[in-house]
Amino acid sequence: MTLSLSGELDHHEARQLIGELEEKIDTGMPRDCVLDLGGLKFMDSSGIAIILKLHKRMNALGGRLFVQNVQSQPMRVLDASGIDRIIEISV
């Protein structure tokens, strides 16, 4: 399953978005989930929280989460968090 994000992601969008993403995962029950950030131009720490929640959900289902196509600004946020130690992230 591929979930794509675009635009800007801050705490206002994150609250609604996490519910929608978790619902898609729960409905599809994928083995692997790719979070495609190719269209995401801005992300604050709320994006880290979403990635961690999706990672936890996929682990509970026995699956894996991958983050791909990360643009420069979101990558700076991810690099600062050290999240790449637990989740595979690619540019």
C-alpha cells in the first residue's frame, strides 16, 4: 500500500490526517506500507509523530513502514529526529 502526502504538514493537518491514514491501513491490512512524501514541501515535528504512529500500527499488523521521496525540508526534520534508526527512509 502506498500513502502519499502533499502540501504542508503541521499540527493542524496532523490531527485529521492520522485518523485517515490509520483507517486506510486498517481497511487494507497491507504487509508493507510506503509513505510517499514526494509532494510534501513542509513538515514540522507533527510529521514525525505521524510516521511513528504509522510505524507502530504496521508493527502491530506484522508489517513494515517505509518512507520514500522525501524532499529537502522534511528530510532536515527527519534527520534531526534520528528516526532513520528505526524506519527506512529514502530520498
